[in-house]
Amino acid sequence: MSDGRNINSSLGSLSGEGSQQQGDAAVVPSKVMVTTGYGIPGNRTYYDHPVIKKSVWSWDIPAYYYVGGATGTAMALGAAATLLNREELSGLILRSRLIAVAGSTISAYFLIHDLGRPERFLNMMRVFRPTSPMSVGAWILTFFSTTGGFAAVAEFGPRWARGLGDAAAVVSGLFGLGLAGYTGVLVAHTTVPVWQRPHRLMPALFLSSGVTGAASLFDLLGGNEMEQRAVAIFGTAGKLAELGFAHFMEQHVATVPEAARPLEEGITGLLWKSAKVLTAASLVLSMVPHAGRRVRRVAGVLGTLGSLCVRFGVHYAGQSSAMNPRASFQQQRSGQGAFEVTGRAAVAGPGDTRAFSEPETNGIRKPL
């Protein structure tokens, strides 16, 4: 066929209802061609039906993203405090371990609630698959909750037990970083356009948002002067990183205009934009010199809301993106997705011509 469907008449024929369907080629905005270095051929879909299914995850999964991120990074800060200044940061260390116990319990509840039955979570522990972010995440949560729980209990035990508790806390802090970041890997390893396109940035965004959430919790709980200074440095770094990664994520997604729509329109767009405003406001307040307890609490509330909006905005933007067939088609036809792995773009033109050649010149794919 000369219309790009590449049917070999010696092997089969194209007939029946819809066989002569012709899609209208949409004009791609020039800014996309400038940004990516090449154009997007066509805007055809199959009767506007979604190409993929949206996830069956409900509200408990983005809530799990937030709780796991804030809990994991809080324990990481507590582990660092254990190694650097055990005596003067003892209050922060205790609070981080109590947050780890509470957070891991809540996280397990959210996961089991999403799975429907408790035994399904236990079944996930029967195997370990390094290629599966979900399998790796289940094991991370298990080791994190076990070591974090022991560290919290040891804090109230005899002196000899505290040394073991400190070692367990350091191990738990390492697993906490994994707990905060693996959920970004999980959503990025899908075919959902708004998640898949920034797949290299999504884990960093989730991790930095977890730092924002943890620092906001510590702002609400208070502490001595040195602990407040440590939390302020920790939170400022996290909020700056979150705003930066959110900006770069938008730039990456914007190379496919249809994929970027959920971040710009509707409730999901409102959540995404609110997240940036709330986090920026929290950052400004946290940098106020000699800020009082009330200012820190307001910064904590704003940071918590911002971190929540990031998780819920990303989640529901993905649901919307999955139901938009043009987002899926445009992303594949623009040489993204499988092209980045195989180096070979899908057939997108007549006569078995491909949208883009395999070689790159200065990082830009050359159109055929």
C-alpha cells in the first residue's frame, strides 16, 4: 500500500470495514520542530479510540507515593544525623525513626488496599525480579520497615542496643532513598505518554518531592536550633531540586504537544501548577532569616500540600494521557519511546520509509 500501511499483497490483503480509512495529517507547531530538531509526521488515530488502557490505580497509590517519599527521605536525614552528630541531633533522629515506623505502616496499608487482599502482597515476596520496579519496591519497603522499626525500638532500649539501632538506622536510610525514588521508576516504565517521555527525570522528581515532604513534616514537628538549621538546609535543597526537575519535565513532555495537555488543562493542570506555586512559597518562607515557629509551620503546611499536589497531579495526568490516542501516536511517530531503545523508528511514511534515520548529528536525529 502506498499510504504507509505497508501491506505486502503476496502475504495478505487489506479489506473490510475501515480498510480505506484515511487520516488527516495535522500541522505540527513550528516550535516543536525547532525544539526537537525534526517534525512529527501526521496525527492519525484509529477512530479516536485509546491505544492503551489507563491504570486501575486509585487515589491510594499517589497517596502511597507521598507517604513513601516523605518517610524514606526523613529516615535518610535521620541516618545522616546519626553519623554526623548523634548527641545534638538526638531529637531529629528519634522523630525520623518514629516517622519511619508510622510511614511504613501506612504505606503497607495503601499497597494492600490497592491489591485488594493481604495475601497478594505476601505473594509478591515469593520472588525477586530486578527487572520489575514493583517487585524491587516491595522488597525495599520490607527491608526499610524492618530496619527502621528495629532502630526505633532500640532507641528506647539499653545502651548496647542503641549501637545496633544506629547501624539499622543507617541501613534503613539507604533503603529510604530507594523507597522515595523507585515509584518514579515504576510510573516511568510504562507506555503512558506523560509518564514515559520524561522517564529519566521522573525518579529524580519523586525523590526531590519526597525531600520536600519530609522537611515539611520536620518543620511542623519543630526541634532545637541545630535541628532546625539541618532541616532548613535539607528542605531548601529538596525544594530547589523539585522545582528544577518539574521545569525540565515540562520541557521534555512539551516536545509532544498532546502528551503535555494534562499538565496544562483541567484539574490535573491545576494540581500541577498548584504544586509549583505551593513549593515555591514554602521555599521562600523557609529561607526567611530567624523565622519563628509560626512561619516554619506555615512553610511546612505549604510544602506538604505542594508535595501532595505533585504526586496526585502526575498520577491523574497519566490517567488522562492514557485515554488520549493522539498523545500515544504522536509520541511514537516523533521517534520517541522505542526509538530511544532500538535506534530504529517505526514506519511512518509511504514505501517503508521511516520518520527518522538512525544516525544522530550533534544529538539531533536527521529526517529522511
